[in-house]
Amino acid sequence: MESTELARRRAREAHLSGTTPAQPGRTDIQASWRRVSAAGVDPHGHADIPPLTESEVHHRRSTTGLEGLLALLESSLEAVVDAGHLLVVSDAEGRVLWRRGRPPVRRMADDLGFVAGSAWTEGNVGTNAIGTALVLGEPVQIQGSEHFVESHARWGCSAAPLRDPWTGQLLGVVDISGPRTATHPVLVSTVALAARLAELELLERHRQALDELRTASAHLLGGIDGPAAVIDPSGHVAASSGLVGHQIVSLPDNPQPGRLHLPGLGDVLLDPLPGGWLLRRDHEEAPATRAVLDLTAEPMIEVYAGSARWTRRLTPRHAELLVALVRVGQVGLRATELADAVFADPGRVVTIRAEMCRLRKTLGSLILARPYRLAPSVQVQTQWPLAPAVLLPGSSAPVVYATRRWLAQESGSARPRQT
């Protein structure tokens, strides 16, 4: 066994035994081990998470937005697959939806026990690389004993997240897996390039759809008395007559026709159009705004403006960022401080700024910058789970660990469920 793999194995064994290794290894790998341990994954390979049914796999294939990108990903990575690797595509939950590889590769996977009920079988949860790419939002490579499940130590995996550049939504992960000895560092760049090409294809499709919406609705704005705008389903502006001065409007999840309060825009009337929405100014007096950050289960935020209400589900990363901002109050946090709170690495400021940009597009004026903080003009109420361990259970962010400890200390009748 090569010396680097020996160091990986010793680090993994130390983690499983609860001791401190002489060479602790990569921080992102340790965080991955903590996440999968918390999820109940057995390091010896026994299946604890039931796979999806065949019908659910087919449903996810048709609704995730990834099906139209499969041919492009296969074409981009054809040479890698022909060289003896598996191509795996998962959704945003890490569930494998497609797998491609030559028969010899599949026979090798069968021999190693990876196909029947394994991490590479459609419907199952993917490997460490898939989960780590989803959490970090960055390309990763996991070699040998950096995998949590012991039998996967014979493999090397390179994975990159697939994000819709139009909406910022994380769609899934593309992964290349093969024998550890055949895995080269360049593969992580290869899979990242394939993911980027797929994202550019998505971007072009969205632009074409917006152009079609602009052409089809050109006559509408001229016949409306007052400011108005036409937007696509994700809030991108196709045309505006004095209502919107920017390129995108932050919409709630599943918007409904009628009166709506939008961050940074105020009260508007929302009417459906083929391929989008018509926005018009609502001239009634703007009500005060408050928000409820619900962390009792799947994280979400509800914004109330008088009788108007909108809801937005939060990604795990955005929920971690909001926990950090809630805990510090109006003092706020600089990018380096947020990076330390979320990644235990103050140097990850580029990633933090990109995520905060996405979060501010979602929540508008609710989040202020320099430093990052919650707006004092908006009343924000946080709902914490009764059991501290339920708070973002898949998270390994230092701020979440600290908040769980705080909740445990404040548990009992003395601790209110809301702050």
C-alpha cells in the first residue's frame, strides 16, 4: 500500500475509534465523515438508507432538470468512461439517477459489491465525493480510504456540483469513479469542465426562453397604465416600463397570482402569463415587514407584509449562514468571520461572498452587507427545534455545532422556542 494511502487509512481508523491521528488529513474529508456518521451510514457497508423505488427514480429524472443535460455530460466524458471509469449523475439530495460505464467496469463493481444496493446503483445515496460536492458547492476528489465506507477504499472519485446558473439552484452532481490506482488529479478538472459546459448549455436555454417571452409580451406593457414589468418564472426581467431597474426580481417559492410584497420592490400585483408573470404596481400603503426563520425541520423563511406572505425554502448552506447572522445580531460578520463560522477556514472568502450574493438575491433588503447582518428595519423571528440535534442535522459547520450546544444549555422550560 502506498504511503499516502496508508496515511489516509490511519486517519480514517483514528476517526472511527475516536482518537487523534498523527496526520489528521483534509478538513473537508473529516467534515464529510462527521456528516455521514450523523446520517447513520455504516462504515462497514451495510445498507442503512433504503433506495428509492424505480418509479421515484423515473420521477426525479424527469423533474430535476438534469435529463436534458445527460447526453452532453456523456459526450463530454466519453473518453473517461471508455478508459474504464463510471459516470454517475445524482440529484441535489445525492440520490443516483443515472450511471454509465462499460460492461468490464460494471463487472468489477459487481465483484466489489457495489451494484446490488450500493452507492453507485440508481436510487441509492452516492459516494462521499457526491455528498461533499453538494455541501461545499465545489469540485472535489476523494481517494481510497478518504471514503467513509471501507469497501469503497479501492476507488477514487472526482465530483463537481451541477448548478442552474439562471436560478442559482443546485441541481445535482456529476461524478467520475474508478479504481484508486487509475485516478489522476486531472480528473477533478475534467469533471468540473463537464459540469461547467452543462451549466452553460442551461444558461443558453434560459436566455432563449427569455427572448421568446420578451417578444411574445412586447405589446402588453404599452397598454398598461402605470409601472409594470414582464418576468420569467425565476424572476428574470424580460421587459419593464418603469417598475424594475434591475435584471432579476426575487420571487417566493410557488408564487400565486394576486397581491405580493417583494424584497426591494414593495407591493405588486402578480398576474400569470404564458412562460412568466406580469407585475404591476400596487398603490395601497406598504405594510411593515417581518420574517420568520423556521429551523425546526427543513429550513425555510416566511416573509410577512401586512396580509401578504411569501415562503422560500433555504439551502443547507444558506441556513447555516442565517444561523451565524442570527447568533451575532446587529454586530454582523465580515466575510472572513462567516467563512470561519461555516467552514472553519477564514480563507474561504470567495465561496462565502458568492453564497451571500445568492442569499441576498433571494431575500433582498432583509440582508445588509459590510458587514453582513440582518436588516434592523425588519423584525426577524427564529424558530429553533426542541431537540438540539435536529438543528440542520446534516451540517458540520462550527456555528451549527456551537448553536446546538447553546440550545442544549438553554433546554427546558427556560428556553423559548422562538427568538
